[in-house]
Amino acid sequence: MQHSLGTWLHDDWEPTVSKDKEIQQKYMRKEKTAESKSSKTSVEETQESHFVDKEDRNFTLQEYVDKASAYMRAKPNDYNNSNVHKLESMPVIGK
């Protein structure tokens, strides 16, 4: 269970939340990485930037709420596929 949660956090939660502009401004800093691309005639160096969490701050409950709302905006919940709908449609438990 811990492994599947860790996988979901790494593969789904973090990339989705880090794309949100509000989260980037409030809780992250921009980090530039240089990549060199070599061709036959010249060597090009391009800089890509990505956002990483700031290390010099404490985690707050408000940060979690902000990140959860950013995740829900990016991936809205579908009622027809939810567990609540599945439980309510069962004859003994639901309606």
C-alpha cells in the first residue's frame, strides 16, 4: 500500500501540482538546467527550466489544501466512476 501511494505521488500528484501557476509562484522556485546538444558542425547549449519545491520553508496545512485544489482543478472527479456512485448503486447498500 505504501509503495502504490509513493508511486502515485511521484507519477501523478507531483507532476500535476507542479504545473499549476499559483503553486509555482507560492511554493516553488525555478531551477534551470543546461543540456548540451551536439551536432556535426556546432555544439548547442539549451537551458530548460523546471520548478522544484523551496527547501527553506516549513510545510503547512494551507499548502496541502492549495495543492489539493490545484490537483482537483487539473483532474476533476467524475461522479459516474466514483466509489460513492458504485456503492449507492448496490441493491443492499444504496437505493
